[in-house]
Amino acid sequence: MSFDTDKRLFGEARLNHEQFPHLPTGPVSTVPYTSEDYLARERDAIFKRMWLLAGRTEKIPKKGDFFVKVIEVLNTSIIVVRGQDDRVRAFYNVCRHRGTNIATGSGNCKFFTCNFHGWVYDTAGRNRHIADESQFFDLDKSKLNLHEVNCDIWNGFIFVNFDEDPRETLLEQLAELAPQLNDFPFEEMQVAGHWGATLTANWKLFLDAFQEGYHVATVHSGTINEYYTGERNPYCRPSSVRLYDRNRGLTIPFNPKFQIHASEAFAIKTGVSLSQGEEGLKKEVPGINPEGDEYYSFDINAIFPNWLLDTSIGFFFIHEFWPIDATTTRWEATMYFPPPVNAGALISQNQSIALLRDAFREDIATSEGSQAGLMSGSLKEINFADSEITCRHLYEAVDQMVNGNWHGTRVSS
Ligand code: FES
Ligand SMILES: [Fe+2]
């Protein structure tokens, strides 16, 4: 289905909902953003069952490389390790003797040694040594390997699933987004910036701040506003929206009237940048702009449940939203650029990184403000605009799963 872009950006018709008529339009409850009981249900219905992002393979390029990932909502941490056979596996970070965590941080090793009583495991999780073994009773060492967690990889993204018998494969869960993004050159890029914060906001509330443009003109008036708004699209509406079963995507256009500053013009000329404008559109990058939108800037791909994969003309960035409790979220954002080929490219990348850093700070401040307001209890409901349809879609997808409906009502047309 395609719509006239100007009508979508200017008009009074509520075209996103027109495109997805099965999605409700009424107010939604504030309970899912404030309640510990609701988070407990999300834990059981979603986080214990679905493929969750653990990291990228370039974090562990060599045999024996590992990192520990803490997943607070499941009260656990896991070790993700590249074994001596080059296979990437994930294990509960729990010694089979008395439960001690056996690794922290990241590094490279041939063996993990528990620092409580010295049991040893290899990088395939096999129990290789039990100190003073003869003192135990009828131990079968081969049954005391590290507990493995399901692990799979798509385009360098490592996922884990804590369900012993996952009800979907990773590709089934990624669904429509996998073919759309398959050809994007993820492997040509490397980490260029990384930010994180633990903030007082529900994980969905904070995720919503990064999947709608309605707030850009107000919250980001001093940073990124002019890149995206302007007379053609004053409220930064998306130029296209894709709602799938639980995943979703939207495209944000740039402001064609944006007057680039001299320093930015230099940055853009020398490398990929957040604000590439018309210059960027000359580049051929597969896997972006799925609906061929005019003045394309970037896509936000929301991968259920809790992360965003934003792709653009030669760079991408990731947001992860990990609930700690109903009103506390650990957020991590990572920016990926191609390795800078010269000093100019480095300047260009750093210009984008500095700009994003400032914008993210603005998002944190308003999200904590929203959460504080919701905690007052004075608001029982929230109204989402048509341009916030992605926030509504997350609300509905979560609510359907929490209520035991694995696939929910498919909202795509
Ligand atoms: S808890 Fe690990 S060796 Fe005792
Ligand atoms: Fe924002």
C-alpha cells in the first residue's frame, strides 16, 4: 500500500491507522508502564520465552573470547563464548557446584575456573576438573557441565533464548525484518560510540521515546530538530510505517530545507554522517528505505521485545532496553560506522556521535519526567496519536502476549 508522501506528512487524515485498521485507536492503560505485577507477567510471557539480543559476534572474534551479559529481568547472567571449535555458545554463568558466578566482564581464556572451590570448565561448557573429587558421593562429572542456553546468530547479532524448547526459531521471530535487513552491510561496520544509563522509566516508555518523531520539534529543538522537521514535516511524522506481528519499522525523512552548518558540510563531504541529506541519497546501500521514501533519512526497526536496530545510509545504531524493575531500565546504545579511512571521515563520525549523545540526554530527561508523572497515579490512560502508532503497536503486542496470546491479532494488512 502506498500513500502520497506530502499527504502523510501534512494532511489531517490519520493514514497510519488507515493502513492498519485492526489496531485499536482508543486510550491505553497506564498500568503496563507502572506495575510490578505487569512486569512479572512480561517476564514469564516474553523475556523467558523469546530470542533476546546478547551482543555482536565482533565482540568475540577469536577462539576463547567471551563476554558476560547480565539480564536483570531474569535474575541471571550468561557467558557468551567462542569455543575452541569456533562455535559461539551461551551458558548460565552459574557453577554446577554451589552456583557461584564463574566469569565477569569479558576476556579470552581456554578454561573458566570457579573462584570458590576451583571447579574448571572448558569453553564448550564441559566440566574438566573437580577439586578433591574423591570427597564427593557418586558424582558423574559428565552430567555437571555448565547449563547451556539456546544461542543463535543472525547477521552477526547473537541471540539467546531461555526457553528450553523455544516455540519459534530465531528467523521465525525476526519474521519480515530478516529478509528486509539481510543485505544491509552490517559486517562492514564497527563500534564507533557507546552510551548507557540506568534510568527511572519503564522499559517500554523509554523505548517509545526512540520510535516516534512527535517529540523531536520540542525535546530536540536545540540538537537534531532541524534535520528532520521544517515546513514540509513540522511534527516529524514518519514517511512510512510497517507493523508486523510483533516487530515493526518506520522511516524518518530529512528536512530538505535544512541549512547545513559549515562544519557539518565538511563532515558530510568526508564521510558518512547522521545528516547526509541529498548527498547521502546518491549512495547505494542495500537493506534500507524499504518503501522508497522521498528524502529518506533512516529506518527504525523495532525487534521485539526490547531493542531497536536503526539503519541508514552507511551506518547503524542499536538501542537495548533491559527492565530492572517496572520503573527502572538499563539502556545501552551503540553506534556503528565503517572504519574511518582518513581524518576527515573520523571528524564526520565524531560530529554525528556528539550530536546523538546530546539528543539521547534530552530523551532521558523527558522520559524520566513522564514516568514521574505516571507514578502519581493521576493518569489512568494515555492517548497515542496516529503518528505514535508504533508506541501503540508495542503496547498491544506486549499486552497480547502477557494475556497468553502468543501471536495476538495480526495487525499488518
Ligand atoms: S561453587 Fe564453584 S567450585 Fe564451589
Ligand atoms: Fe528523541
